Amino acid sequence: NPVANLACLLPKAELHLHIEGTLEPELAFRLAARHGVSLPYADVEALRAAYDFSDLQSFLDLYYAGANVLRTEADFYDLTHAYLARAHADNLRHVEIFFDPQTHTERGVAFEEVLGGIRRALLEAEREWGISFKVIMSFLRHLSEADALATLEEARPHLHRIDGIGLDSSEMGHPPSKFARVFAECRELGLPVVAHAGEEGPPEYIEEALDLLRVKRIDHGVRALESEALMQRLVDEQIPLTVCPLSNVKLKVYDDMSMHSLRKMLARGVKVTINSDDPAYFGGYVNANFVACVESLGLTEAEVIKLARNSIEASWLDSARRDALL
Ligand code: ADE
Ligand code: ZN
């Protein structure tokens, strides 16, 4: 398919990627062996076979369990390096990646080991492959706001190496309003903020993210389609959505890729981007997401060019680097 080939070759940015979600089964077993811990699966095939999810929570249970093999700076370096090799192969020129400190500090892993390992791999990929980057610290929304505030305190000595703030984990029952104060504090520190909203949650959660958290982008946001007023606002204000098509199908937001609303939203004038979310768990990196959309939705050449451009325009790059990539 020539459109799919074009999509793969275009320079792109990825704006919605959880580094913990890039842990491939092969690396999980290698890290388990490194630390002398056993995984509750016989082998790589058995672990991969467990990646059969019914909703967001069924995925998160496995994702947090998998993170248990990530313990040292070297582990986070290896994880991030492996992702960046895939990013380079997919012609990504810029990445903005989430990390979830609470998943690790709760287990006794030092904040510095996590951030240091991730950044060492990012700096190396910038030198070797010219991939620029931003690092987004995400709060886990199933935990309390007090927990998020404590995490922000713990992050204070590292804030010069953190480019923004995100909000992820179990959406239903944990609306953005729960984090209004901690996000206000982050904004006062000069940090741009984003939030997952409208993945499983209702359009009202997207509105809360915009009005109460003052986010620069919405992560997912696909349920915006249920509110015409919200759709109009997304178009008028050109608020980017970081959509993750394979993730949405794997987590049963849509029964099938042919049902995905991405093309409809793009046609409506929403600033949609394509991202991989947790590629080790959802069956593919950025190019695989583009290919699946081209094949199932019939995206045109003009549409894939628009989607690739959107990814650069919706990034937090300065205008010089942005213009160089466009
Ligand atoms: N953490 C990792 N991936 C996520 C997703 N798709 N939604 C919410 N939290 C997440
Ligand atoms: Zn996500």
C-alpha cells in the first residue's frame, strides 16, 4: 500500500508514549534474570499471550506488574534505548515520553535511578540519531492528590530535567478535578501540563482537563465525539489530541479499527496525532499504528501528511526546531 509506505517514511513526532509500556517480553525476562526474580509466566510466548485485555484496568494490572523488573538506572537505560531504536526505525525525529515515578518510588527505586537511566538513553539518541526529546512526569490518578503533591516535592531537585506534567492510570471515578490544586502548582512552576481524558471517561472529563487543569493537549480524547459543543471547541481552539489507535482497539474502546473515530475527527478539523501509548502491550509502534489506520480507515496521502505534520506542530519544540522538522 503506497499510502502506508509514505506514512512510514515521513518524519514524525511521538507525543503519547509511556516508557514503562515499551517493556517487551524479551527484555522483561532478561531483566528478571538480571535481578534473580521470577515472572509468573513460563516464557516469552506465555507472557505475550497474556496481553489480551478487556478494558483499561485489565491492561494496567499487567503493566504495573511488569514494571516490577525495572529496578536500576541500567534497567531504565536499556528500556529507553530499546524504545528509541524502534523510534529511529520509524522515522521519529522527536519524542515526548511519559514516566510514572510513583510506580517505582513506591517499590523503593530511587527517583534518580529512574530519571537518570531514561535521560541517559535520550541524550545518547539525540547525539547518535538526532532525535530531540521532552520528558513528562505523570501522576497516577488512582492514587490521592496528596500522593501526587508528595511526588512533586520529591521531583523538585530534578525539575530542570523534567519538561512537563501528565496524568494517567485508571480514568473512571478519578476525574481531572481531583488534581486541580497539584496541577495549579505545576503550572506556577512554569511546567506545561497534559492529561489523559476521554479514553474511557466521558466528555465532561475532557472539559475538566481543559478548564480546571488548563492542559495544552488531551491524551486520547476520543470520546469528545459524543459532544458536539466540545468538538467545536477542540476545532476552534486547535487543541491537539494524542490519539492511540491500536491501544483503543486492544482496550476495547472500539470493537474494531474500522470503527475508530480518528478519520472523522480529522475531517472535522480537530488537530489529531497518531501515537503508540504502550507499544509492547498493544501490538505496535508508531508506524504500525499508521499502517493499521491506513488499512482499516482508508486514510489518503493528504491525511497521513496532515497527521505527521500535526505531530510536529502539537509538540513542545521551540519554533526553530519545529520549522526544521516541518
Ligand atoms: N498508563 C499507561 N497507558 C495508559 C493509558 N492508555 N491510559 C491510562 N493510563 C495509562
Ligand atoms: Zn496513555
